[in-house]
Amino acid sequence: MTMRAAWRRVGVVLVALAALAAPSRAAAQLVLGWDVPDGCPPASAVHAEVARLLGGQLPDDVALEAGAVASSRRGRWRLRLTTLMAGVAGERVIEGDACAPLADAAALVLALMIDPLAVAAHAEPAPGEPTPPGEPGEPGEAHVPREPTPSGPTPSEPAPRPA
């Protein structure tokens, strides 16, 4: 083997070792077990709603496991949602009149667990809900009330004396 070929092999080995040693970014992962009756939205719809609530996609460092079991009794729906994230287990029970709103609620719970600030940034007002009024000349900005003016004496005025 020539010296050039030996250095080429050393270079390939070094590149391979660097790739193995480099910290890899964790893949976004939402594992969802979805045990629901026919007529309920599929797990893929819940995944899609979670992504929409987060602004289009899951953050790269997400590792969330969830399981959902839905049932219906006498016209009432019940969804038991269990979660495991960063070693912390949780459970929520959501009830409603139909399965689709429970799926939406589960998606909201999962999205809030992943990134509540992203959910707030991408929230849309509910249909029929008024949007906050804007300041004149500042469309779309919420009106912030000014601090109330003091009703008592100002520091330069003496307080009235009792009679």
C-alpha cells in the first residue's frame, strides 16, 4: 500500500469516528397509542392537529409517549389520556358529547405539554370570539388600559385634616 492510500484510509476512519462521536439531534417523536371506536378521528388526525397547534411541526427535541382510550356510554364520550414525558407520567380524563372534540382536546393537551409558548403564538380565536381592539394607528395590537390616575391627593398636596 502506498503512503497516499494509507492516509486516505486514515482520513475515512477519522471522518467515520467524528460522525459517530458527534452529538446527534434527537428526532421529534410523539408516540401515540390511539384506541378509539369507529367513527372517531384516527391517530394521524391527532398528530396533524398537534403539529398545527405548534406552528407546523414538532420541535426536534420532543420525546412524548401518550396513550388514549375512548368509550361511549349513554351518549356521553370519555377519553382517558395517559402521558409520559421526561420521566414524568400523567393522566387526564376528558368527557364530552362526541368523540371528535375529545380528539381535539387530546391534541391540545399534548401540544401544550410539548411547547405551551408555541401553542399560544399559533392560537386562533374561536369562531365568533371577538378579537382584541387595536390602538389607533396600530392595527392588530391589543388595547392595553392605562394606569388609573390616583383619586386621592397628589404628593405635593397636603392631605385634608379631619374636622
